[in-house]
Amino acid sequence: MSKPKVLYIAYWGAAEPLGQSLILPAARKLSALGADLTLVTFEKPADLERRQETRRIRESLNASGVRWLPLRYHKHPKVPATMFDIAHGCTRAMLTRLKTRFDIIHARTFIGGLMGLM
């Protein structure tokens, strides 16, 4: 039996406290249990500027067999920024789906769920 292909979308950043405590451990565990996992997160600009931290997260996920697609989080103006993030997340997920036929889509937060629904 082949590995289940999972797309995990989180409208949080991997470098944020919730990302560190909820998203990354879950992604690593799912991969360890045999999932072929692609993780999409939304990183705040200040977190993306911390290149050593971003590199550490990427190396850790790569070592666990997780593909990471960090997208930039937009905050202002609130509604247009969120709509842009949803469009960007959906577009990246669809482009990724062209390469990988996902069996499962898991989303965290309401916004992540909207992207996964598309």
C-alpha cells in the first residue's frame, strides 16, 4: 500500500508559538506514521527575516520528510489582506496538487479550512 498523500494547511506561521507547539510536532508525527506530507503555512514578514530560524525549521522538516511551503502572511488592510492570503494559498495548493494527488487535506483555522475546501 502506498503512503497517503496529505496536504496540511495552517493559517499560522511555523515560527510562531502555535506553529512550534501544534503544527510542527503534528506534521513530523504524521510523516513518521507514514504520510507523504506537504505543509503550507503563512509566515509573518518579521519571522521570514529571521533566516537562521527559517533555515532551522526547513532543515528539521526536511529531515522528517515533510515538504514545507511557507507563504507570506499579510495583515493590512485586514479583509483585503486575508482575501489575498486565501487566493495565494488556494493557488499554491492547486499548483502543488498538479504534481501530487492528495488523498487527505487537513486544515487548521477557519481560513485554512476555506483554502482546503477549494
